[in-house]
Amino acid sequence: MRPRRVLSAPLTALLAAAVLAASGCGVRPTGILSAGDRPVARGQAPAITVYLLQNGRLRPVVRPGLPGHPYLSIAQLSVPPTAAEQRLGLRTEVRHPLESRVVDDPSTLIIDVAHGGPRPRPDWSRAALAQIACTADALPGIDRVRLWGAPEPDGDGRGFLRCGQFSALLG
């Protein structure tokens, strides 16, 4: 009788791995399957209205919106007017970036003045406050603005603004 040969453990593991690799995973190959048309982005953001100043009067300016940014018009107030807008004599009095949010009342837009650091609150002209109030008023569902960080009638910089308060500046 012949002596029986025993394989070592590493050789057995290697042989088992080779057998498994050769046998495949059991999924049969198929051709390319169609899953419909390629995705195409067709979403369009609604236009936004920004109130700029022309000869000391408020003028609505329509600009393209951006999907997912419902308060873009408020942020646009601190951006210099385009070259075409400047040729028409349009300008902005809003010199500090603004951040907007809705908290409790969905008809009230909270606007934070992002002037940063320990500096005092910025001084806002009546025209700048009018720009903010009327631009916010042009947003769907917004009736008033609560501006944090600007002088207001309540004395602590947290008063409410409405576009109607600035009717003398509307053109």
C-alpha cells in the first residue's frame, strides 16, 4: 500500500480559492440592459426681484433665480449691480452681506446683518432699509421682515419692516 499524502493548510486554502475563482459567482453574463433615457436636468428656478435705486427711487429689477435658494434676492442686495444695470443708473445702498431665514412665522423673513466681529451695527440709510423691505416683500409668502442688526423704531435693532413703510420711495 502506498502512503497517503496530506496537503498542507496553506496549499489547501490556495487550491480552494482557485476552485472558487474558476467556478464564478453563479450570475450568468447578459448584454446591456436599457433602463430608459439618460437623466436630463430640466428644472428652472423662478426669476427673482431685487429692488435697486435709480435717482433716489426704488426700481424692481428681475434677475435669474437659483434652484434651492428661495431668498437669493436678499443676498443679491449687497452685490454690486451688473454693468447693464449701472448703465441705467441703478445702484444699491446695501453694503453688508445679508443672510435670510424663516423661523416661527412663515410670513416673516428674518434677516441677519453679517457685518462680523465686535464692530458696532452698520448704519443703514432709509433707502437701504427700503431696498431690503421691498425685496423681501416681493418673495412669495413673505409679508414682513424682521431685521437683526439695524436701527429700528423699537430701539434694539429687531424691528419689523414692510415695503409700505417706504411708499414715498417707490417709483
